[in-house]
Amino acid sequence: MPKKPDTTQPAVSFEEAMQELEQLVARMEAGELPLEASVAAYQRGSELVKQCAAQLEKVERQVKILEGDMLKPFELDGAEDA
């Protein structure tokens, strides 16, 4: 069975994905896009969110391995007062 061609855009770095996502959200919030472009932007944004989440999960697994599965919650200064 022939393999379907990959029609998705190539994966980008986490930083690039976040920057593109921020730009998409800003344009959508500003109402700059017509309906069809908004739907396409939403779809692209969903893909970017999935990519970022997958990259974060991968990094978390790597940190757990490096820390011997003793990952501690991150605490901000003053967070304990909240």
C-alpha cells in the first residue's frame, strides 16, 4: 500500500512554533483575517500547540532521566505565599 504524502508543514523548533502561534493569535484577535483564513489559522495553531506539547513532554522525560526520576515541582519566588 503506498504511503500517503505528508501534507503537514515540517516541525519547527519550540521557539519558532511559539512565535508563530503568538502571531496567529494576535492576528485572529485583531480581526484581521477573513473567515476562511481564520479557520486555517486556527487549524495551524492547533498543530503548533500539539508540536509544542510533544516537545515539552519529550524534554520532561529527558529531565526525569537525568534527575533519576526525582523531578521536583518548580517553585517561583513568593509562590508559597499565594
